[in-house]
Amino acid sequence: MNYIDLRSDTVTKPSEGMRKAMYNAEVGDDVYKEDPTVNALEEYFAHISGHEAALFVMSGVMGNQICLNLNSRPMDEVICESDSHIFHYESGTPAFLSGLTLNPVKGEFGILEPRHVEAAIRPREAYYMPRTRILSLENTHNRGGGTVYPSERITALKQVADKHGLHFHLDGARVWNAAVYSGCELKEITAQFDTVSCCLSKGLGAPVGSIIAGSKDFIKEAFRLRKAIGGGTRQLGILAAAGRYALENNITRLAEDHEKAAIIADAIYEYHNIHLERTRIQTNMVIFSVTGIPDADFTQKCRDKGLLISGSKPGELRIVTHMDVTFEQINKAVEILRSILEGLN
Ligand SMILES: Cc1ncc(COP(=O)(O)O)c(C=O)c1O
């Protein structure tokens, strides 16, 4: 069957233009720092993110974990939101790679409150507690439903981080969606953080890769750590060319993906067995729960009719829009969802 795949924006495939850019990429050995396409991408990203330097890494997890590791010591802790990706979906790597514990703080749809963060910071004199070292935000917030941090909230959280001497990190896997939603330049968000990790292979459509940014000294160490954990690669320019193409061609079009999510949310949120916080559908995700049918059965009914959706946290389902689905397919997805929901009523 030709499925409409709305499980994630990671299912996007490189477009023809992107493949051509990859084919034509000038390459060199990146372990020697001799790949001109990688070097240019890193410089470009440092510029647009408002940081001194940047480094191409293999994945979002690798990016986040390098940033956490190099800004902490074993026995430290990271404050993060209780639904955050680093807490749930990074295989316990903060403990495994860096000897860190995570201190999850509940936010509202993933968005942290400064006073809750401040209350979670350990007293400096408490030698018997982990030492709070990093405050990590996720923007947009995946399990929160693609929610966006208002700019004043980031500033207020930065003030908390500064006041307590915490490193301020952004898991910006989908920060591009946040910038498009907020109608601002990327650096208005990213420059507020000490380090950022941003994914090229989600809604931007590159096949592989994330990019981290921060100070020159940090990136120098990150280059070393990336190699140590097996992320040093050779003619990486082929992938960097896809990333560069994504940055130059696929950011502003994310607005379309947001529109597609809104079409789906508008079509289903009034069904009585759907729970969906309509005002929280801001970017390319629609997270909802359905009563009267187990999640697995609802997902299977969708699959049987040609629509793939995924789960979020237990009791919640997730639809993610992206560039590889057309508006026509979105309308078809709406028809499928409606037909299933009407069958339940
Ligand atoms: C918010 C967030 N951070 C990090 C990642 C990790 O990215 P990757 O799968 O490239 O390691 C993801 C992946 O979905 C994500 O949603």
C-alpha cells in the first residue's frame, strides 16, 4: 500500500535538488579538517546561529551528549523538562558517557517555568547532592507537541541559569520550526544559549546530521570528543552538502508543514472522543488522545486505511507533518481520521 506517512518528520527523503548538491559536493578528509563543504557549512551555521564556531555531528543525540559532557563533570546534574528528549529517548547516555544525573522538572506542554527551575537547583553547599551544572531546554518541544518557547521565557530562564552559574543548553532538534513560528531569525533564539544542537535530518529533509555551536574553545574540544566516540568521518562533505542545501532551501517552507498540522487539528479536535489542546498546535505536530478505543487499535485502523501515525507518551498519539506529504495527502489523512472517529461515535 502507498501509505501516507505521518509518524515523524524524520521519514523525509532527500529531494532531487538535495541529491544533486550531494553529488556535486567538493570533499576532503574531515578528520584532517580538509573537507571544504563541511568547513563552509560549519562557518555558515556559526554565523546564522550567532556563535563563534560550529561542528557537524552524526545525530541529534550525539550533538546533545557532546554538549552535556563537555560542560559538566561526573556527579553533576542537568535540569531538563520531564518530557524532554534527553530524559526519555537518549538511552541513558548522560549517565553512561558523562556520569550525569538528570533532574526532570515538569513544564506546561514542555515549556519550563523559571520559578520551577529555580526551585530545583541544588544548594551549592549541599555536598551530598548532585551539583546542578546545566539547564537544558528543548525548542520546539517534541513530547510537548511541537510547542515553542516564547522569547521572553527563554530570556527569563537564561537569567536563572546565569544567576546560578549554570551552563545553558538548547536541544534545538526542531529550532527551525520555532523560528518560523515566531517569525524571527534563528540567532534570536540560538544566540541566547551557551551551546546548541540542531538537527538537519528532521523537517529540513537532510538524510543525516546535526550541527552544534558554541565558543571556539568548546568546539575544539567537541571535535576531539566526536572523534573519541566514533563520529570522526572522512569525505563528510557529501552529507554536509545536504545540510547546507536544507538550510538554504527548506527552512521558510516549514510554514507549510505548520499549516498542514493545523488542517488536521482543526478537522479532529471537536470530536467528543478526541482530546487535543488546539491552541497548543503551533508547529508540525498534532498530539492527541482518543477515548473509547485503545491507542494500538486506533493506530492499526489508520494503518489499515493507508495512514501511518505514531505514539507519543503513553495514552497519546502523534501526527507529524513534513515536506514529503502533499496537501492532497493531508486532506486524505483527514478523511481517514474522520471516518474512523465517526465509526466510534
Ligand atoms: C527533540 C529531539 N532532540 C534530539 C533528537 C535526536 O535526534 P537523532 O535521532 O538524530 O539522534 C530528537 C529526535 O527525534 C528530538 O526529537
